[in-house]
Amino acid sequence: MAKTYEVDHKGQWYELEDDLQSGGLYIHKKQDVAPIIENAKAMRNSGLNERRNKKTGMLKYATIPPTVEALIMQNYGVKNIYSREFMPKLLKIIDTEYPYLKTTEMTHRL
């Protein structure tokens, strides 16, 4: 039987599942990403994010939920999504696998 535990304000929770036959305990981390996807879509459709920040020269390219961050790190060999070393690979992954997380219609390459 699975027991659910709410852990934070980002819509993440853990489900603990006890398998009586195998004696194993399984922990599943889950997150409701629908609000994050809807917010990214609204930003993308507004066009307001197409302009760079005047102070920093940067723009917000995507919103990556923690559960997707963990999947990217696990499945694509990106050790740190905040490192410049992995940024080109991360941008390509976002463009090809997670385009619905983008907050702009621009395609960015380093």
C-alpha cells in the first residue's frame, strides 16, 4: 500500500510503497508540473520574455521543475544544470525533449 507525504510548496511529494512479497520499500518522487508548464506557456505566448534584461543582458529561457531537473541529470549525464560546462547540452535537451518548458520562442546556442 502506498502512503503519500507532502514535502514542499513546489507541488512535490513522495510516495512510499511497501512491497510485502519482495520485502522492498520503494520511494517515488512526484510533482504536479501542470502549473509550471502553463506559466511557461503564458510567458512564451506573451512575447515579453523576448527582450533581454537591461542590467544583466540575460533572458529567461525555460522553467525547469525539480523533478525534470533530476531526470535530465540522471538520463542525459548533465551533472549540474547550473554549470556553464553543461549549458550547451542542457539547451539542446530542452529544445528537443522539453520544449514546453521554454519561456521564449527563441532558440539559443552557446
